Amino acid sequence: MASPQHTSLFCILLSTLFTTVITSCKDHPNIMVIALDDLGWADFQSHDPLMVTPNIRRLREEGMFLNQSYVLPSCVPSRAALMTGRYPHTFGLQDGKAITEDTNFYLNENLTILPQELKRLNPLYQTHMVGKWHLGHCHPGLYPQARGFDSFYGILLGGHQSFYYHNATGNIYDFQDGDSVDLSANGTYTTDLFHTRAKKILEEDIDYTKPFFFYMSYYAAHKPFEVPQAYRDQYCSHVTNDTRQIHCAMVARADDSIGQLLQVLKDKNVYENTTILLLSDNGGPALTGSSVNWPLRGTKQTLYEGGTRSYTIFKAPGLAATNVTWPGMIHAIDWLPTLVNAAGGTTPGYVHGKNLWPNLKYNAPSSRTEFIYAVNDLAKKDNSAYRYNEWKLIKGKPGPTKKCGWFPPYQLLLNQSYPWGLDGTTLETENALYNIETDPEERNNVYSDPANANIVYTIEDQIKNYMGVPRGKQGLYPLQPIALHKLPPGKNVDANGVLATCTCHPAGVPASSVCSSD
């Protein structure tokens, strides 16, 4: 057996000849990101005992619960921030409507995303994605496998398609296996399909002598609210409200899948060396009666905490404390630099996010003290929100009026045991200021209180530095106006009823044999 001195010398000698070899001599941890879709703050067993998420609860006990983990108010910007480490309003993806079945917009092809960054760190990283992409579908050069993933299985779009027939609005079929349409998926429940493929990859395809990055992006529990009756009976028969029972079963099925996938890692003896991040991409659409953000205010598509605070768990090798709640602030843009640093790399210069790996590792206070919740320049929204220490300033309308109240779970409504009125039509039409440390439910707007004038001035001055005001001044995070690239009717579907590709031709991606005009 070689001595430690000989091993070190071997790596040093190889590093002078092959850059990639020295990276393989480092101990890079495996990374698994688990994204859940549209799950609210109280859609987990630890926040609502009627929900059934024992595997997520166990993961929380083995890691850290992040009490102030923030995402964007809707899917596209959240996923863009997670993958790039940059504020999505700086590259035109600040609204979920930018990427839908009738648009041909996409995540800028020149931006580096997380799997690509990990491969820069160590070319031996194996990168796999299963689930919902929703960052570009109008050209094969925008699919996950063209952006750093070795394999992809799932859906390119991300809203309103059937869990069984995988048809989006307009009856457009969307299910991919790599670059090819997978018609065999038609008729099988989406979560089951995702789980089966993910388990196969973890059991059969990954070489565990090399590090891996696995992005498991569930579609549950996005609408339409569909689940096999067997899962309702198996997991959630105790829930008497029909809508909440369906939601409960959708989430429970995803939780069961998570438990099985983590068990594979344990069976392969790599669980302890795997960094795991679990989060929801935005708050739940609680107005539907399915998801619940209680006691936080608002829903998905609002700037309130209920739309932007994500139930998040982080587990990693070397954590100084587990089964704890970490109270610090962390934003979606922080995950790329944090995960890259946890893997032994350094923060890329292009990101807006902070490396919070040392803070999490040692259970230390967060070094993030401010951030931009979101900026949206669509005419009907035209809003923004900012955090500065404990203070949150909202400019413009926080969201649609009907989504701006508080929506308790049905069992509280039955007992009328909630502590204050729902007031679901209340909406600050001008400005709002909340102290999130003392008022996380955002009940008391103190913007007009003269005692807070200096706070308002300080935040608004920082906003000017961020956004570049007055006009022409270079801001730290300047706004790139959103562009809704609408397709002509019928151009988003091919003759077979399948989601059309080749409807855009990005200059920065290689030509594709699939697209005759490339």
C-alpha cells in the first residue's frame, strides 16, 4: 500500500501534467438538490401534523432547517436564480410568464449554470437531472443536456400540464428523455415516472468512485391537482377536506420517493458524503385551498413572505450542528456559490450571491443582511421588494388583491381558531414597511410611522444603488426589461401534437441537426 507521502507526491506530479487529474485527487462531495413545486410553508408535517412527510422530517433532523430561506414569487425566476447565482431581473427572467408554452424566451445561453460550474471544478462530476426544467424549450441547445447535465428525463415546461397525459395548455404533449420526445410516458403518473428513472440512475448509472450532482426537480404539487386514488387511501384518508386530501397525497407520494432515493445513497455508502438541499421553488397557491402558507401572509405570485419564504433543509458532511433551526437569511442566488464552495471550489466572479457555506457549516450567523426579493416590470405588476436587516420594504402592489390575505388550513377554519381576521381583500396600493423579525406575518404596515423615516430613506437609497437611479447611472443589479416573445398561434405545437422545438435560434448555441434551419 502506498504511504500518504507517496500519494501526495503522486498528485503533485500529476498536477504538473494534467489539470484534471489533480481535481480528481480532491475529495469533492456528492450534491443532490431536491426541488418541490408550489409547496407552501405549512405543507410539511412539521408545520401541519395532518400532512404526511416523514422522510422530509427525518432529513430535517439530520440536517438544518433554514427559517429564512428565500426564493422568488414564481417558478421561472426561482429556478433561474438557483441555477445561475444571479438575480433574474438582470437577465429578463423576473416573471414566470416569460417561459410558457406560447413563448420562445429562455434562460440566456451565455450564462453559466450550476452543473457547468461543478464540471469546471472537477470534470469527473457526473451530472443528472430528473423532473421539471422550465428554463427554455424552444431549441435543443437550451435543454438541460446542452447546459451541463449528462442526462435529462422530464418535462421542459412547468405549468398546468396533466400528471397523467403530460399535455400542457392547448393539449401540447411535453415529456422528454434526453433530446427525444418520450411518448411511452403518456398515461403514467408523473411523480412515479420521475421516481422510477431517478432510482435507476442512482442504483445503476452513477459511478460512485466519482462525485455526482443530481437535480431531482419534482412537479408535485403543482396544479392540476391530480393523484391516484390509491395514494389518497394509502397516505391521507385522515384528511377530511377533499382538496387538501388530494394535495396531501401528492406531497406524500413525493416524500415517499425522496425517502427511497436517500435510502439508495445509504445502501451505496455515500449518504454521509452527500450534500443535500431540499427546497420549494415558491410559496403555495393557497387561494386554491390545497397548499397552505399559514401563518405567513400571501401566496405564490405575491411579494409577501407566503410567496417568497421557502421551506428549506440543508444537510452536508461536516456540519457542526444538526437537528437545528438556522435563523439567518439566505436567498436563492446564494446556493450556487455556497454549493460550489462546499464542494471545494471558490465563488465565481459572475454571481450576485454570497458563499454561506462557512456560516452553515459552523452554525454561525448569516453574512447576508440584505437582498432583493424580486423586481417585476410587467405593466400589471410593476412591483418590487427589498430586505435590509429586519426591515422589508414593498414598492407597488405586492400581488393580485385576492392573493394578499392569510389563508389558514381547513381545520383552523372549521374551529375558527385563527388569531386574526383573514382580510383577504386588503392590499397596500402604495408602499409598505414591515419588521420581519417581530412581524413575520406582515400584519402591521409601519411605512408611515415618522419613527421609521430614516429606515425608509436608507433602503430607498440602497435601491437606487442597486437599480441604477437616476437613469444612466450604473447600478449593481440593473434591470433588464422583460420581453414576452409570443409565438404566432399554432407555432408552439408540431403536427403530432408535441411541443414544438426550433422556434428560436439562439446565436450562442451550436447548430442542431434537429433544426433544419440551423
